[in-house]
Amino acid sequence: MFDLAHILDVLVESYPLFMKGLWVTLQLTFVSVLIGTVIGLIFALFKISGIKVLNWIANIYIALIRGTPLIVQIFIFYFGLAELGISAFWSAAFGLAMHNGAYIAEIFRGSIQSVDKGQMEAGRSLGMTYGLAMRRIILPQAFKRALPPLGNQFIIGLKDSSLASFIALNELFSIATTQGSRTFDEMTYLIIVGLYYLILVLLFTLLVNLLEKKLSAGE
Amino acid sequence: MKKEMIRIENLKKSFGDLEVLKEVNLNVQESEVVVLIGASGSGKSTLLRCINFLEIKNGGRIVIEGEEIDPKTHNLNEVRQRVGMVFQHFNLFPHKTVLENVMEAPLKVKNQNKSDAEQEAKALLGKVGLSDKADVYPAKLSGGQKQRVAIARALAMKPDIMLFDEPTSALDPELVGEVLATMKELAQEGMTMVVVTHEMGFAKEVADEVVYMHDGQIWERGKPEELFDAPKEERTKDFLSSIL
């Protein structure tokens, strides 16, 4: 069953197809993580704002996202947005972004609150507005602390993007399943697609580590 | 007659049920150095923080440079630009170099242009004796150096009043002197200062008035030689004998 020579043959042969899927996966991950980070930051700021309404909005959003399966969210976005003429790619991207956003919100909230209270006071005592002190003093420090869990969430986001195959998006995983069922050689294709994900995750981890080192320079 | 820089009338502040300040009255004239002393929990730090509106009073009046400040209607950011503050734990910005720490507020709050801000920041670092540390991150500094940078950072906004909240309490004993020397120099230049400290030597030497606080009230006040050498109140005597 585990014929290495065969797997290598198929790997080389299927390479152009998987490259197409890889490109879709990368785009999908990049877009959903980027939007998810923005959403996460906004809801994190809502949560620490001390304004009750904003607090509620953030709590409801996070509870809804965390309390339901991602696949359900993707289908809801897909069927909901399809009516508005939005493509499968963008509905998957928005669905994943909303999902990532809820988890990233909690990451940012924790890291913002971990910055010493004296930092905000020092900023305010110099005449800075809350917003300016948040942007110039608190967030740069919070972001640095958020980086390790954020990197972790990005990896989860990358792997979760495989669920977009359920709405007929030709990303990595869907290439593996369609090719697998076409050739009746599912296992080989699953091993190959697993390898692709593994390499992506390893490369990404390396990138995050480099960034962490760079950001902690000087301190 | 000298200008009145701070006038506080019947100031009240509570945290929940805990009354931290009970009808406090205080006046500070231009170029005056007022030192607040008292046991921890006596309300001296809270009083200082109310002057800068880091704590919002529950009652009474706060008049800064002749203008009563109502936190609800006044732009507190503008008021804080005139009232600098130095903290016990320095609170330097760890992600910025020493020079950037000092330049940050002039650049972003006053929108000063970069070369002017840099020139002034360097001059201030020279004044506190840290010209050679301009490009270093705060983590590389000693406590005394950090506090001197914090003083320079506050001065960069050209405040009319400086508040010091136990500026030497977090320092190793051998580093206290350099910070006090910087503060003394500032006092001699005519800066209006309100200082919360346990450094009685500094109070004796530099203060125009020493205020002893107890239980959220001003218990006794006077010139340093009066208060230290001939305190009238029993509490003041007890406090002074416990720390000297």
C-alpha cells in the first residue's frame, strides 16, 4: 500500500495541478487571515473599550463564531453571499475571515491587556489622546506579544482553508479529493496533499520565528 | 505677586466605598516646590493623580493656572500637556529608543517637526546627563537612568508644572542621588513642582512647603524647618520619628 516510488511518481506528475490548488489556498489564506486580523483588532478594541454596547456586540460575535462549526459558517456565507452574486472564493474568504477574526480578537484582547497600565498612563500624561496612545504606545507592544499565538492562529487558518473544498473551490485539498476519486488512488493523493500542507506550515513557522526575532531586537 | 499655578478646594475622591481624599485643600504658587509626605494609603499619590486627571475627582474644585478644570467639559489632553508627570516605575516606552521616548509627544501631540524635536530632545538628554544613551533602548538603562529619561520625556512637552509620584521609590539606594540631583536642578531653574516622596533629605533641602497627609486629609503643613523640627501634631511627630 505504501509504495514510495509510486507516491513520488504521482507527486511529480500531479505537480502542475497541485500548484494551481496551492495558489488558490495561498490566496484564500492570505486574504482571510488579513481580513481576520483587521476584524480581530476591531473586536478586541470593542472588548476593552469599556463601552457596554461595543462590549456586547463583540461578545455576541465571538460566542456565535466559537459556538458553531466552521463548516456551517462557510456554507451560510456561501449560500448567503451567492445570492448577492459574490463568488465562491470571496464567500469562503469572508467566512474564514469572520471565523479567524473571533479567535484573533481574543488573542489581541489578551495581549493588549497584558501591556502594563503605566504605559497608557504615561502616554496620557504627555497629552496623548486615548486613540493616539493606543496606536503609538500600546498596540506596538501588544502586537509583539500577540505574535506567537497569532502565528498559531494563522497556521490553523491555513489548514482550515481546506474546508473551502466543500463549496467547490479548487484549492489544495479539493485537488487531492478529485484526483483521488478519478484515479481510485485516494491514499496517494491524500499523502501528497498532506505533504504540501506540512511544508507550508513549516515555512510559515520559520517566517513567524524570524519576525519575532526581528521585532524583539534591541529590547 | 506670584502666579497661582494649582489651587485645590475641597477635593474628594473615593474608590468604591473607600474615601481616599476627604476635602483636601492645596495651593501651589509659581516656582514653588511642594513635597507631599505621609504613610502609604494616606492619599498623597491619589492627590497627585487627580491634579493630572489620571484619576477623576468625585467632588471639589481643581484650578490649574487660574482656570477651573471640569473633566466633563475641558479637553484634559490639553491640560495634561501643561502638567508633566514622572512615575514611580518610570513607564518608559520599551519599544522606542531613549531619544524616541523623549521625541514621541512633541512629534505626535504637538506636531513639531522632526529636526526641531530631535534637537530639543538631545538638549534635554544632555541636561539630564544622558546624551550618550540617546540610541539605546530603555531595557539597557539602570533605574536611575530610566527615571532621568522619564524626566526629560516629561520636560519635552514644556510643562508649566511637574508632578513626581515617588520618583525614587523603585530605585536601588545608590541610584537615588542622581535622580534627586536632576530634580533639584529643575527646582532651582524655577519649575513649579509637586513631589510625593519619602526622601526627607530632599524635602528639607529643596521644598518650599512640606505637606503631611494622613487618612485622606492634609494633617499639617509648613516650611520644611517648621514641619521637620517642630511639628505641632502628634501624628506628624509619630510619622517623622518612624521614618527618620
